Amino acid sequence: MINNKVKILLVDDHAVLREGLKTVLELDGNFVIAGEADNGYDACELVPKVNPDIVLMDIRMKKMDGIEAAKNIKRSFPETKILLLTMHDDENYIMDALEIGVEGYILKMSEMEKVIHAIKVIHENDTYFDPKISRSIAKRSSDLRDHHKREKYLDTLGLTSREIEVVDCIVNGLSSRQIAEKLFISTNTVYNHRRNIFSKLKINRASDLVRIAINKGLFLSNKD
């Protein structure tokens, strides 16, 4: 039934790509395309009309890009979740997106299975930040490139060894359910660790955690 499906607003200025995403998502059976737009301005206009669960949106578009649109959507409709489609060289865009507090970003040319996974994770009130993108930006922008300096900074955060493991998992794209399975703990325990981590770091969102990791070169540089 449509009422049980995840409502998605598709926003991309390439009609062919948009149609491809629409076809695959509808074939999955768990999603319904609530609306489509080819620029950020129209996306902002559509959100209150179609009330999507998730806005799946390209970053680079004419008239209004995905970052400006995400900012406007989050300001007026903070409960609307946003998953951005990005390219490898969108470094400045991504840092802005993390500041806004989007729920995720993923490489535009990712396999559809990965895109579907990211959408489902976000719909379950989790986040998905493609570690390939985060890692690429961290290598170029980190202000703590030296391993010893990174370790010294990590010590100042006051995190327990288990909390560090949880941060590592979040930054590298694992959902709470996947973290629970990897660390052999319950999802409730993962949520408790997240709460403690956010409190210690004085942050409110996973996007803030990823932004810190990118800026400080933590957890990302040594992953495959």
C-alpha cells in the first residue's frame, strides 16, 4: 500500500538520471515518488505540497543548487530528511551540507543497491555519509595530518574506548543496526553511546561528528 511506502521527492537537473532513479526505486516496492524537480527552487516549492519523507537531491543544479535548497528546506521543514547526490570534487559543498545538518550524502554514480540502502537507513532515523567522500575530503583538508597530533587531539575528547569504536563506525557509514551487529551490542546501547558522544563533544547531530572527523583527519584516513 502507498501509505506504507517511503515518499521521495526526486531533484536532479538531468531528466535521464531522474527517470532512472525513479524506475529503480519504484521497482523496489518500498518507495513512491511523491514529486520531481529539476532545480532547488522548485524543490523548495514542492516540499510543502507533496510532504516527502526524504528529498533525494543533486548538489549541482542551475537556478538554485542543492545546498541552498537543503538550507531552505531544513529551515522551514526540519523534519524532512535530505540525502544529497554528490561528486568527488564537491568538497566545499559537502562541508556546507554538514553544517546545515542533512541526513546523508552519497556518490552520484553509486550502485543503486547502495542508494537504496542509504535511503532506508535515513528513513529509519539514522544517517548515511558515504565514507569514500568523507575520506577524500579529509585527505585534502585535515588540519591534523600528523598521526601523533591526531592521537593527541583524540585524547582531549574524553571518549571511552567503546565510544571511540562507535564514532569510528558512524564516520565510516555504518547504521546503528550495523554498529550493533559489528560490536555485538544492542541498538539501544548504540543509541546510548551516541547520546554520550554527542554530549561530550557538545554536538547535536551526526553531521557535526562527521564534520569534526573530516576537519581533524580522524578515523577516515586509514580505511580501505
